[in-house]
Amino acid sequence: MTLSDPRFISLTHWLSQYFDTHVTPVLISGDASFRRYFRVHGKQSSFIAVDSPPAQVPIAAFMQLARAYADAGLRVPQTIAASEELGFMLLSDLGDVQLLAVLNLDNVGDYYRQALTLLPRIAGVTATAAGPLPEYDVAFVERELQIFTHWLLGTHLGLQLDCDTERLLNAAFKCLVASALEQPTVGMHRDFHSRNLMLQQEGLSVIDFQDAVLGPVTYDAVSLLRDCYVRWPDALVDELMEYHYRLCIAEGLLDHNTDMDRYRRWFDLMGVQRHLKAAGIFARLNHRDNKPAYMADIPLTLSYIVDIAGRYPELQPLAHWVAARVIPALEARG
């Protein structure tokens, strides 16, 4: 950070009122939004300072959800100080160890069961002090699917869609929307995966929850088990999917009459929808936000779409088209 970074200068000045001595924030990461995270060392402990430009990513939702999640018994960052006007927060430090960094085939099952056990608590957070969470409704799901069409197919690949292809995509999208909306509605983290779970001595802590909504009961589970950043063997995913299904039945999130086949269809189609959206977001991060590193994650999202959509007759045309047109176009684009 330098004198040419006015927000860093402003953040340093804002932090000075909370420390007895001068502190210099050290950048530890940005994320897929406009936020930046810094570590600040006090006399006896460290903290996380967040730079969240208010015009792009206001902090009110984060603070409201942090309180609601903490009240639900979830470990989340504690807000020490904040300025909504400036878009700055000073948070407790949850450490550096993302769950993704420690996962391997020997331990992923145990860690993912711990993570899945958090979902009933997240599901129970349906409102904050500001009111009910936003609804993941038809318009919401359709907007997410259009990110794939606009940013990956159009902006990045320059694919011209003929009438037959548009009909194919519309039919697939209609199927995915219908599946999402017929599921029971719960509080939904919306970005629940191994990079947003911090491993501490006390257990798993949850971050990056500010976009929480009311949505389908399978969404967070498929976000974790079919992660956009790592793929685990199908047999393990199936085992953990069934674990979540039984957990939902036991916690009353699913009706006892909902059988495993129906749940599995919901889970699979929810994953296809999420991977379509994610592929589009990764392209948008490259072209709009100058964050090209996420482009490396698109092939994995497309492989999920081909493999999972191919299991369902109504989505097989989508799977075949992605395999025949989109993946070769992406490889040719480089």
C-alpha cells in the first residue's frame, strides 16, 4: 500500500483512534468483491481491518448477519468497531487457516460432516434486526443464470447463440428454476464452501455470509460438497449428501415424506445452477473487475455441469452442448 492509495490512507487514519500506538495494516487478501482485508497487530492480539467501499459493498448486511449468526451459536468474526459511512470495519481475527488448505482424502469426510452440522443453525437464521432476508425467488435465480449467458458465453467466448441453442438454454434454465423453487426454503449462506470456513482450535468459524438469503435447502450443502475450487470422489460426495439429507430430516428442514431420490435430484440440479452462475461470475471477475486468477476455476465448474446434468434426460441437451461447444471454445480462447 502506498500514498497513491487514498482508501488505505483513510483506513489507517480511522484505525488510529482504536490503538494507543501507530499501526500499519498489512494486506492479507482481497476477495471476489471489492473488499480488502488487512491484519492489524495490537499490543497483545491481532485484528482484521476490512476496507469495503460503501458504494459497491455496504457493510450493514454483514454486521446484521454477524449478530444473527452469533445469536444462533455460530462462530463468526466479532465486530469491534465499524463506520458504515466510510466502509471500514475492525473485526476479531479468526486466523489464516482456511479449511481448504488442510483438506485431503483422509480427513475431508470428518471436516465436511462438521461443516454440514452447521447448516441447520444457518438455516434457522431467516431474518436480522433489519427484517427478513431477501428471497431467492424466480427473478433472483434467473438473474444468476443470465450471468453465465452474458459474461462467459457472450463477453468471454463471443458465442453467437442461434434459435435452437436459445431454446435449449431456456428449457434447461426453466427446469433448474422450477427445481430450486419447489424445495423447502431456509436461511441460506449462499457461499458456503471450504474457503469461507476458517479452522480454529475451537472448531470451524464461518465468514463471507453477507449475501445470505432465504432459499433452497440443498444450496449450501451442494456449495460445500461440489466446491467450485476442488472436486472430491463421487462416492464420498454421495455419502456426505446422504448425511446432510438425514440431518435435514432430523432437524425438521425436510418433511419425512421427502425421499432420498427427490432430495438427490434437488441437490444435483441446484449444483448445476450454481456452477453455471459461478462460471459466469469467474468470467465477470476477469473482464469487469480485472481479477483474471478466477478464470482457472472455470473448467472445473463446466466439468460438473457436463457430468451432473448428463444424468437427467431433461438436462442432457445442456450437458452435450457444454461439452461440444463451450469447453472447446474455452480451450481455444486460452
